[in-house]
Amino acid sequence: MITSNNLFVRQSPVVQGPQDEKTYTVNISADDGSTVTLTDGGNLDMQIYVNGTGSDVASTYTSGSMSVSGSTLTTKVIKSLVGNNTYVCVFVATVNGSKMTCGKLQIWCPSDKALQ
């Protein structure tokens, strides 16, 4: 079972610069560490929130499509991030036959100057 108390994936957090365009491959597992099966099921979705805001801004910061295979999810291309912000990607998929939020990935985007 996946609960809202344990949604950040092991790969989280990651650092991505403002000029970078990246996809991330994340592994989704149940709270007890057991394997889950992800499918698109017409429910595959990705939302992005900036600094804890309540608005989904994925259309501004992503392109392309997501994919799933087994318990692995590959994100859309994440791009055009603004420095000095924290982004949280929320993943929705069909997990073991039920649509649910199945994981989160936190991305820290430092300023261009911090990367020099």
C-alpha cells in the first residue's frame, strides 16, 4: 500500500539548474518496500508545485510525455526552472489497479550564479 505519509521517492531531492532540461526515472514502491505495478490506465499524470504553492504549473515547466514500466516511472522533460526555487513533482498513475498519487520528487533549482 502507498500512503500520503511516504511519497517522496528515494532519488529525492535532486538539483537541476535553470538552463537544464532533464527527465528523471524514479522507482515507486509500497510503504513496506514491496514492489508495485504501475500502468498508465489513462491516469498517468504529473503535477508541479513551486515553493509549496497550491497551483499546478506543470504546463509551464514540462514538455513531452511520461512513461511507466513495472515499478519505474519516467517523467516528462522538466525545463525552464527559475533559480532559487524548490519544485515538487507529484506523480499519479494506476497502481496495482487503482488510480492514486504514487510518488513525489523534490527539485532544488539554484540560481545561475550559484552554479558558476
